[in-house]
Amino acid sequence: MLTDPETGAPLLDGMPRQRTAPPGRVAPVTAPTLPARTADPRPWLLLPSPKSTPFTFGYAVVLCVTSLFARYAAPSLIRALYQASSTDVAHLVHDPALVLVASALWIAGGITSTYTLVFLLVLTALERRIGARRAAAVFLAGHVLATLATEGSVGLAVLAGHLPETSLHRLDYGISFGVAASLGALTGLMRPWLRWPVLIAFASILLQDLAAFADPMSNWGHLLSLVVGIALWPVVRRWHRTGRRATVGGLAGAPTVA
């Protein structure tokens, strides 16, 4: 039987000489390299969930409830609620905070409105990228600024004698200003090949609505809120970068499980 000339340990015939670590030293163990996992498509991420997108999910539930109520309640009651929630000049002068919030609890056109689907897709995508509070801030900025700008111009036109005083009680409610601002902000986080087609398509729809002159004040408000969202590009991009760094830092500092 063959023996190791250094240690005297027996060796198996036909086997290469076995290497042993020096006393007091432990041979390092190399972890096996795992193959990279391919991300599977997950279409359900396009829709809100209570855990990952609490603002969009909670807001969607509220809008669903108010839309169902508006559909089945007495028409006279609904008209009274719409009027009480309207962000017209008269209400904005006396109780601006209340009507700015109340007007955003209704969907103009009901739950089947196009803005309902856009709301779900856009707000979900935006909240996943910048967080719930920041997505709410973007939505609120578009809703408030566009409302004040459009209704402020109505008030000035009435003072100048270009519009009748009945315009001070013009019915105005809905989520469309906030949705348009959120879409404008979201495009700032898109790749250029997707950003510009989305912006051009949406702006073209808004311009067509404005050219139809069916509701010029609301149509101007939609364009203005889109501009508000675009103006927020530097802010939402900074929020997105800081959010990603925080996520990566948390994963890097997290303990690994064997």
C-alpha cells in the first residue's frame, strides 16, 4: 500500500495525491454560483394592491363606493351632493379646503369613465416608483393648481363682465386634473422611446377636446394639469432615485439566510 512520505497516511491506488490544509488553518469554502433568475411577467402588478400601493388602492375603493352610490341613489340627492362638492368660484371663496377634497371623491362620467382606467394604471405605476405620499402629492398638486387656475380665470371674467354671474356656480368636480398631472409626472420616469409617444398621444386627445369647445374650462384645466406633471419631472426623478438607493441599501444591509 502506498503511503504519504510526509504524513505516513495511506493513499489509494490509482488516486491522485490528496492535499491537506496546514494545522490551524481552515480551507475557505466557496459558495456555489446560482444561475440568474429570469423575471416572469406579472401583469397583476399593473393594478393596485393594499400592501404595495396603499394610496391608489384605498382611493380606488372610495371612488368605487361613491360611484355606486351615485348610480343607485336618488338623482335629486346626487345633484345636491355634486353641487355641494363643486369647486366653483363661490365655494372656493367660502370653503376652499372642503370642496377641493370633496370634489375629488367623485368621477365625472361614473365608474365607466375612461379616466377610471387611466387612474388605476397611472397612479399604480407612479406609486410603485415614488411611494404613496409622494404619489398623493403629485395628484393633489395637479388637482389643486389646475382647479384654482381655471376657476380663478372664471372669477376674473365675471368681474370683467365677460361672463354672467351664474358662472360663479359652475359645476366642477372629478379626478381628471389629478390623473392628468400624475400621467405627466409618470412620463418623466419612462424611457424616451415610450415617454414621447405617450405624451404626444395624450396631449393630442386633450387638444381635440379643446378644439371641440364643449367644455373649454375643463379642457384647459386638463392641459394645465398635464403641464404641472411635466414640471415635476426633476422632483419625481429625484424621489425615484432616492427610493431606489434606500431599497438597495436596505437589501445590502439585510442579513442573509443560509
